Amino acid sequence: ESSPATTAKPYYITTPIFYVNAAPHIGHLYCMVLTDVLKRWQQINGREAVLCTGTDEHGMKIQRAAAKEGMQPKEFCDINSNKFRELAASANISNDFFIRTTDNEHKEAVRHFWLQLKHGLPEKLGLYKGSHEGWYCVSDECFYPENMVHPSIVPQTGKKIMVSVETDNEVEWVKEETWFFPLTKYRERLLKFYDENPGWITPAPRMNEVRNWVENQLEDLSITRPVSRLSWGIRDPDDSNQTIYVWVDALINYLTKAGYGAKWYSSSDDMGLWPADLQVIGKDILRFHAIYWPALLMALDLPLPKGLLCHNHWLMSNRKMSKSLGNVVNPFFAVQRWDVDPLRYFLMRNGSFSKDMSYSNDLIGSAYAKDLQANIGNLFYRIARPKVTAKWSTKEAVETFRKGDFQSMESDDRDAVDERFSSLNIHLDMVTTAFSKEMDSYDTGAAIREIFNLLRETNRYITDTEPWNLVKNPEPESRVLLNWVIFNSAEALRIAGILLQPIMPTKATELLNELGVRPDRRTVQYAYKGKDDEYGTEAKPGSDKERMKKWDTIFPPTPS
Ligand code: ME8
């Protein structure tokens, strides 16, 4: 009999796929980093995990953006898709797949899905052809009902236009013959699903918005565009006058990389990676993922993703950072300025699922100085302090622990040292459980705070116990006390290092390497006090200057 851990399919996590109408910004980077951190969290818990990201390349918005540049759409997409691929690489995103909706395997998956919708369903639940008129927003790539648009005036020109209430983007009136998906026929099934899975969306209050929409706003969905208006897209395989709506095309990307339409075709087959365990999205695309997507999957009797994580937006001067507004931060510059890990750290520390977040170099600078340099950097530096390092070592400290020298010692000094340890001890005992609880509910900011409370407490402990004085005393007993202090501090660093791996993969690895932690002991099961008693490095020979440089560069001085 095999254990559940070995038979479980890999954890499958996705980012949205990014529109290629313009270059990536910090909001996109945040999406990728959040997803990557949650993937790596699964991995250090011993679970195999797969991450899919990519680009969304069809539709009116891209068609127009390419035309504006005087380029062929495909050529335009090649250039811009590459920028997102490069961004993932430069931010150390461990994506297993990078999908493009212009990939042949994806087009195949969409055509297969489409033909099922059209021909594989009972009459009332399948597609029907009809005439459609309404307000279409190219920027948001969707129709809005009458009560979701209002008149507005372009300040520069005084021109009267209609705009979406939600996004303020311009809408245009269109009337056309298209295929419809009978979304309203899925209302009861959707509501039942939400009832039975109240935790499906994180954060929970988003479920109310979704439910409200389904109860009051649901309309059948026009899911093709006449080729005369939209040619850049996947054609309906048996109606060459129609192009498949970009959102239907885009949502199916999550299935493509799970093997749909190539390795499996229906829920009676082995579905490989499907269903996704978690789909990370921004709040502006909630409706597509929480209503349209489950309804489309229900239509084909495919399992729904197990969860949606909906994050808020990064703002610049109080407005959503957005390609169309032009108030964006170039993520490549940000990576260059702050280095990958500090930037990942900041995004995970300040990201939120309940309010929009402000992005500024001042905020990053102060998080860098306060947390990374003064807290973790300082502790790291102290444990291997240049002037005294040659006189103590984590290896000796861990050995002392293993032999039980301190534990079996009886003296007043021992009791005094032990007493100072009590408060740190509480943190050491609870940090991993507390951190795990936050990460399992995707709250990276709260998880990070748990670690930094531990590190702050450890710095306080070192200040209290003054190892630099203990080291001066030649008594063997004092040596044991010293090693006990170093060991407890090293334990805090080791545990923090293990837990920080998903957030700052490079820095955490550097830290664990310097502590001499074996690569096979860097999973969460080892992140408990005393769980590893075989690590540590020798006192470092070499000049003070050399050593100083080494430790200092863990978090080098802030760029100005
Ligand atoms: O919506 N802060 O693509 P997209 C945080 N192609 N996140 C932000 C943001 C900001 N300022 N601006 C955008 C699309 N995002 C579709 C998705 S999925 C099948 C198709 C997030 O490039 C946004 O919320 O406009 C979304 O989750 C993602 O970036 C992609 O946005």
C-alpha cells in the first residue's frame, strides 16, 4: 500500500497569463512572485509542485496595439511575450511552463474544448447562435451591461464618450451575430458550488461579490466575434466567420499545460496535473475566474480548480499601476536597483488581499534597512562576528549541544543563561507552526512577521548574554555557556533560513550554506529546534577585512 504523499499528483499552481499589449510592470512581477513563493512553499514541505505562467496574445486589444506599432500581430507578440519570459527569469521564478496562447498545442486544446461546447452537450446547455448588441470595452476585453457604463468626457479634448463604471475604460456600441454560451443555465449549479465550497476563494469576502453577480447580473455570454471585427484569434473550426472570444481562449491555457487535448480529453481519462490546486489572480479578473471559468468547466464535466487566490493592486500615486495609464514601474529596473531577493521580500511583506498597496522606493528602502540589514543581516554578522569569529564557531556550538554539555551542567551561571533564553525559547518553539499556518492561508506578510519577531528576539538575547564577554573567560564552564548562546542563536538563523527559502531563495541558500546546513536538511520538517544536530562551520581563518566583506555582503548597503 502506498502512502498518500507518493500517490498525490503534483501541486499545480498558475499565474494569470499576461496581455502582451505593453511591457510588464511591478503588478505583473508581484503576481509571478506570489505564485512562485507558494509553489516553493509546497516544495519545502516535500510536495512536488508545478508552476505555469505565460502570455495572453489574441484579441482586439492586441490586434489594435500591433496595428498601432505598424507590426504584424505575431511579430508584435513575439517581442512582448519575450519580455515576460525574461522577467520571470530575472526574478528567479521557478516556472515549469511558459505558455503562449499562440502555441499550436494551445490552439488544439481550445479547438477541442470548443467543439465539445458546441456539439457535445444537451441542446439547452450548449452553444447557440444569436444576434448581440451591447457595450464592448476593448481595453478590458468584455461587454458591460447597460447599468455598468456611464457617460464621461475626455478632459483633453472635451469629447463625450461612454466608459465602464468599474474600470473607467472606454466602451463602444457593437451589434453582431455571434455564438452564445448559455451562462444563465448554469446559475443554480454555480450557486450550489459556492454554497458547498465557502473557502474556495481567498479572501472569503470576495465570495459575496461573486455570488451577488451570479444572483443579479448573470447574462448569457457572447463568446465569438465576427472575423470582420476580430481576425487575430483562434477561428471557430466549423464557422470560419467567427473568432473565439479571447477570454475563453485565455482561460483554457490552464488546461493546455495540464495535457488537455493532447494527453487526455475528458474527466474519464487520467487528467494529469488537472485540477489546478491554486490559481492566483488580481481582483480585476475575479469575475472571469470565479464565474465564467467554473461554468465552462462544469459544461464539460471537468473538475474545477481547488482554490482561487485574489490579490489587490499596487498603486502609484493612488491610482492602479496600469499599462494604459502609463504610471508603471519598470520591474527590470527595480530588480537591478534592489536585487531580486530584497524586492521579492518587499512584495511579499507588503502585498495584500484586502487593500491596495503602495509601491515606492522609500518603502522598500526602509524595509531593507529595518528588516534585512538591521535584523537578519545583523544577527548573521554577530554569530560569525569578524573580530571574534576565530574564537567561536557554529560547528563547535552544535557539537556542544550534541554532547549535552550545557544540558547536564549545574551552576548559577547556567541558570542565569538559561533564564535569558526563556523568551527566545518560546519563539523558537512556535515559529514554524505559526509560519506554516500563515503560509497555508497564503498570508506571506503575516508569515514574514513571525520570522522577524524570532530574529529580533534573538538579537536581544545576544545583547543580553554578551557572548563577546563569555569568550574572554578561560574557564571551561564559560566556554560551554558561550557555545550554548551561539547554538541557540544559530538555531534561530537556521530555522529562519529554512523558512525564508520560498521568499528569498538565493539569500536563504547563502545563509544556510554559511551555516553548513546539509542540502537534504532544508525542508520544513527540520525547521524545529534541535532537529538538526550536525551542521555548523569552523571558525573562519583569514583577515578581518576579508571576513568583514563576506558577511557584510549578505545584504550590502542600500543603493542610493
Ligand atoms: O488580465 N497590481 O492580463 P493583464 C497588481 N490576460 N496586479 C496587477 C496590477 C497592479 N497594478 N495590474 C495588473 C489579463 N495586475 C488577462 C488574464 S488569465 C486567463 C487572462 C495583474 O496583463 C492583474 O490583476 O491585464 C492580473 O491578475 C494580471 O496582472 C495580468 O493582467
